Amino acid sequence: MTSWQLTRLIAGTFILLSLALGAQGSPLFQSPMWLWFTAFVGINLLQSGLTRWCLMERILRKLGLRAAD
């Protein structure tokens, strides 16, 4: 698995988990403040798409994952 694949897997997991914790209709609902985390992840995805730089990818590469070919 490459660093960009794991980055998107982590981002998708964070979004789904924070929605489950922040949406009032969810059985896992804790607080609507979790929706701020959803927005944070979404903003980071937009930023990385526009600038082609992602901190999570950089961290994963330093941990030994290979970059995309």
C-alpha cells in the first residue's frame, strides 16, 4: 500500500467516524462538535488537492511507506 492510498483510507475513516459521532440521528452520537473534525478533514483534503502537499502523506513516508509510483 502506498502513502497516498493509506492517507485517503485514513481520511475516509476519520470522516465517517466523525459523522457517526456528530450526526444526531446516529446511534453513536456524542456531540455535534464532532462535525468540526469532519470539516477539518475536508478542508485538508481540499488543500492537498490544490497544493499537492499533504502532511499525513509526509508523515507516512517518514514511517517507511513508499510514495506512489
